[in-house]
Amino acid sequence: MNTDMKTRALYTVLTILLVPVPAFAAVDITQMLISIQSQIPALSKLLTGLCYVAGFGLILSALFHLRKYGEMRTMMAANADLKGPIIQIVVGACLVQLPVVTQVAMQTAFGTTNPLAYPESDNVDLDLLITTIILIVQFVGAIAIARGLFLFNKLGTGQAQPGTFSKAVIHVLGGTLCFNAYGTAQILFTTLGIFN
């Protein structure tokens, strides 16, 4: 069975490598960067929309859990817990207001909410490359912040494994640092004494 899987993998790789690829016109790197840069705002809006839906879903779920807690409380059930619904409400509110949460984290960590505060050069292609890379890193940072908030939600539901809290904190902190990639690089360079 193991050799059968290896044989299939080998056939798949050979098929991919040996399939003729039609020749396309050479694409200019500047055009690729402009294309990537134009897609990042749409992806950011998609992420924000998904966070809105997930946030409202968490808030609704928490309200239903609170209702169940109130009904159980009147029947004197002792196994009810308020920790989960309260954490769900807080995480849901943070997801609904993800842009504000990101701005607050940036203001706290860097003292500014402007993540693109880097000096421009005379080379337009280099500036385009830097801007595109920073936008991609910011998008990854926003995803990391949202992932950290979902990990915080998992803590409240009681489904968390050991170490989930530290993973959530690292995701939120790392996402904040990614959201201001240039500021993070400046802090690291200054701390390490690479340049003044």
C-alpha cells in the first residue's frame, strides 16, 4: 500500500512536469505588482465582511447561551457557567469592530495608526514592490489578529487545549506587528544596533 501511494505521487509529479505549458507573453514585474496591489483591498473587505458575520454569529450564540443560563438558573441547576458567553460577546464585538481593534493595537504598540510611514525613494519600481509587500504582510497580520480572536473564543467554550491562550496572545501580538511591518523592522534594527 505504501509503494502504491509513492507510485501515484510519482505519476502525479511527472504528469505535472511533463504537461506542455502554453507560452504566454512575458509579464512585466511592475504589472504583476500593480495587479497584486489592486486585489489586496478587495481581500481586506472580504476578511472584514467575514469577521462581521462571525462576530454577529458569536454574539447571537452567546445571547442564546445566556438565555439558557437564565432558564437553568431559575431551575437551580448548578452546572451553568457564564465564562463562555461573556468571552463570546467580547470576541464577537472585537470581530465586528476588527478595523478599530487593529487601530487601537497599532496606537498602543507604535504610537501611530499609520502603518505606511516609510520613506520613499526615487525608484518607482522599488516603491511599488515595498508597498505591495507591506500590503500583503498587513493582510496576513489582519488574518492573524482574527485568528487570535477566534482562539480566545475557543478558550471560553471549554474546548481549548493546553497552550491555546498563549497561541491566541501570540496571534494578536504578531498580527499587530505584521500590520506595521515597517515600524516593526525599525524597532528590530534599532534594538539590534544594525543602524541608527
